[in-house]
Amino acid sequence: MALAAASRTQLNALLETADHQKLIIPAFMISILRHTDFCDHPAVDDLDIPFYSGLGQWENKTQYAQSIRDLAEKDNGWHFSARNTSAAQLQNFRIEDMAKNMKSLAPELWDLLGLLLSANRQTMEVDEDDPMETDLPEDDPTRRAQKLAERREGLITIKKVVMISVLMQSTNKNCNALESVFGIFLHASNTPSKVIEALAHMGISISTDTIENAVHSLSR
């Protein structure tokens, strides 16, 4: 069957129906293609592989975007209010806990970042100038390699938490647990305000004004 371009009237009718049914067109097309009951329907008979592949790529992108939206939900416990910051929030904050929950809630995104962060296999080699390598066992090559792998994996985990936290905060400004804790740490370390503001613009810290509000809340 030859493909015929849809008229403006047909497109308007289709879009109105999609809007009424709360449908997103690409998601609708993917659902149609996945259901074998519709594979012989004339409306989908001429869809080719490149078109199908394009929809699959779109689905992957929206899946990752949805993962970030889900992670940024308040129920996950990563919303910090500077004016209501408590010492308990800071004491109970652990990157390991964030990593565990992120991996559980968004496993595909977690694995993707791990793959990208390990794209260069040579990063597993020992860097003699790395301060983290100074106490590695010298007399046991097997143990040394094991410790090195553990440390590399730990660093990758921290990077994944930071990257996802930046994405979450960019999606929902109230989802700023890591940024808040890091900002207060910077303040306690007497970090210059210009440095803090630069890091805040990067999305890995809260602003100096927000830090002051948090410190005031902690001092009450």
C-alpha cells in the first residue's frame, strides 16, 4: 500500500483525539508496534525499521527523563529546606544511601552512567601521583589489584551520585540534598563565596544566601 500524506484535517482530528485520550503520539506509536494484534493493520503495514528504530531511541530518552523526574519526587527524601535544616538531616546524610536508592529506583540510568564513566578502560591502571594509591599493599599484587578496583568503583559511585543529583536539582530545585550538605561543608571549610557561587551555578552546591539560611536554621 502506498503511503499517503495526511491532510491538515486528518492531523487535527488525530491530535484532538490524542489530547482527549491523554496520549503522547510517539508513545502511542510504540504501543501500537509492540502489540502483535495490530501488526497486520493497514495503518501500520508500511512502517519501516528506521522509523521503528527512531521511536525506540525516543523511548529510551523519555525513559531516562522519567527516571530523573521519579528520583526528584519529595517522597524519596532528597528535598532540603534551608530554612528548616536540622542537625539530624546532616548527620543522617550518607552518599552510600543515596547511591543505593538511586540504583534501586533508576537501574538503567545508573548502569548507563557507570558505562560512560568507565568508557576508558585504562582508568583502572595505577596512577602513581594519586594520593588514594599511597597505602595500597606493595607485597601482594592480587590484594593491591583488588583494593584498587574497590577504590575506583567507589569513586565512580560518588560521581554517579553527583551527576544524578545535578540532574534532579535541575529538574526540581527543591531536590537539593547533596547540594545542601556540600554547600554547608564548603561554608564550614571557609571556602570563598565566589567559589561557592561558581559551584552553585554548576549545580553541585546551594548558593551562599541559601547556605546562610541553613546555618541560621541550625543555630536556633
